[in-house]
Amino acid sequence: MVIVQVIVNWMIVVMAAFLALFTLLLLILHFTGAAEGKRIKKMREQLLSLISGEVEASRIRNKIYEMVRPGGEVGSIAEIPGIRSLRGLQVISETADELRGEPWNVLSREVGGEWFGKYLRKQLDGRNMDSIILVVKLIGTLRLTQYTSEAVAQVYCYRSATQMQHIGMLSLCLLGAGKELVAVCRDETIASLLSFRTLEELFRTYTGDREKLCCVLIDTAADLYIRRTCIKAIGEYSYSSLAEMVMPYLESWQFNARIDAIRTLGQLKYEPALDAIRSFAKDERWEARVVSATALGSFGAKDNFDALLALLCDKEWWVRYRAAEALVKYPDHVELIKRVEATGDRFANEMMRFALDKDALMRGEVA
């Protein structure tokens, strides 16, 4: 019995040893498989990145978000593979437009830092316009004021490239670089290639003192489109102190500049311009009459009733429409309808009733 017990004990020891050995082997296989899986996953990501630009861009974007997120796995921009590339610049630019608050601040610090800054300067010194445009855009989007002079230099270097002029001025507006922006706008060697609408959009992004900018450029900008942009901004932002500077444009050789001046002075309700605006109500061009109708309405429908009534009887639909909109502000609608009916103009009467019905609907009343 003793011998049997000894044999059983040894068998138990042997089985326990085998069990421990197999357990150890299983653990080794598990960790080896996990490591191998990560390696294979990384190889697959690299392969997909080579095949698909979208996959690579998505990878870089995810890494950027990890970097700007508190407690993220990425500590700095230098830890993101492939970030110093044209695709990296594109992803940074797109991501910068999406971020707000502290994440935006983190990205700005990282992109403007020494490590990535070397890459930015290398691109600015190169000849790849796509890269340069992206860098100039980033300078403005991330408020990298240390690169302001480089942004200006690119505008001058590529003065005949519309896209560079657009992005360069956008960057200067975002930086609030008034001095540099004024210098560019005053330079007659830089022919403005931008549309009036584009310039309007750019001025809206200006982060500096817009009123001061308009004051400086309204008379000194080399391009009339820029001056017109200033005139329009003065009205939209109610810069009443600059109204007198708009007055000369009522006699501008350029018709659209006159239109802008009429509209702005009406928005500002600048009394010295009232007589001139009334005279434009009789202009041979309907565009002048239509903007005059709106401007006269700003000064008051009652005080300008006769002029507005004449415009309500105009042959042009848009002139009648704007005149009717202005006359809606007349204090006594009953008297208004009587005086309109007295003209005997069926179209004027229809337009006035339409405007009154629209106004009542907008105010939630029954017409």
C-alpha cells in the first residue's frame, strides 16, 4: 500500500507539473499572438495608407485629435508619422477649422513650435505652390503671428496667382494684420484678382479694428473693388463716423460705387445725403431707383412719402416692390391705401396690398 501511495503522489506531482507547463505555454502563446496581431495590424494600416490616401488622412486626423485631447495617447505633433507632408498639411488645415477652445490652442502651439516650424519654413522656401498655399492658410487659421511677414512675402511673390492672393489676404485678415493688409491693398503693382463678393467675405473675417481699416482704405486702396468693400462695410456695421467719407462716392464715375454709397448712407440715415438720394429716385437707371427706395424708407416713409409713392408707380417691378416695402412703415395704413388708390395705378395698388399682407403675415396678424 505504501508503494502504491508513493506512485500516486508522484503521478499527482507529474500531472501538476504538466498542467503548470501547459498553462505557461498558453500564456506565452496568448501574449505572442497579441503582439503578432498588433504587428500585423500595424503592417495592414501601413499598407492601406500606401494604397488609400483617405485611410492615411483618417489616421493622421485621429492622431491629431488624440494629441489635442486631454490625456490623449499622442504627446506631441512629432509623434505623428507622416504629419510633415502635403497630406499632413491638408489634414491639419481641415482639422484646424473644426477645433475650438483649448484643443485649437494645443494645435496652434504644436504647429507653431520649433519641430514643425522647420517644416513650415522649408515649404515656404520651396516651389510647390500647393504646399505654400496650405502653409499660408495655416498661418492665418492658427494665428501664427510669427509668420506674418512670410505670408506677406508669398502674396508679393505670387501676385499674379488668384488663389494665392485670396488665401494670402484671408490669412492677413485672420491675423488682424492691419498694417500689412493696408500695404498690400495700397500697392498698385498688385492688381486685385478677387471679385467684389470675395473681398466682402474677406473683410468679414478681419479680426482687427475693421472701422479703422475702412477709414484708411476707402480713399487709398489701389483697387476700386476694395474701396467699394469699405463703403459697404461702413453701412453694414453702422460706422456712422465714416459717413462723410462715403459722400464723394455719390458722384463716382463708377455706377456700382454710386449704388453702394446710396445704400450705405441710407443705412446710416445720414441726413446730409438725403437730397442727393431723393434725386437718385428719378435716375434713368432702375438700379439706382430701387436702391433709393430702400434708402428713403430708412429715413422715414412719412417724410419721404411723395418720392416713395412715385417709385411705387414705377414701370420696373423691383422698384415698385422696394417702394412698397418702404411704405409699409407709413404710420396710417388706411390713409396709405387711399392715397395709393388715388393714383389710379393698378400695379401700384396690387404691390402695396401685397406688401401689407406680407407684413401682417410676418407679424402673425390676419391681413
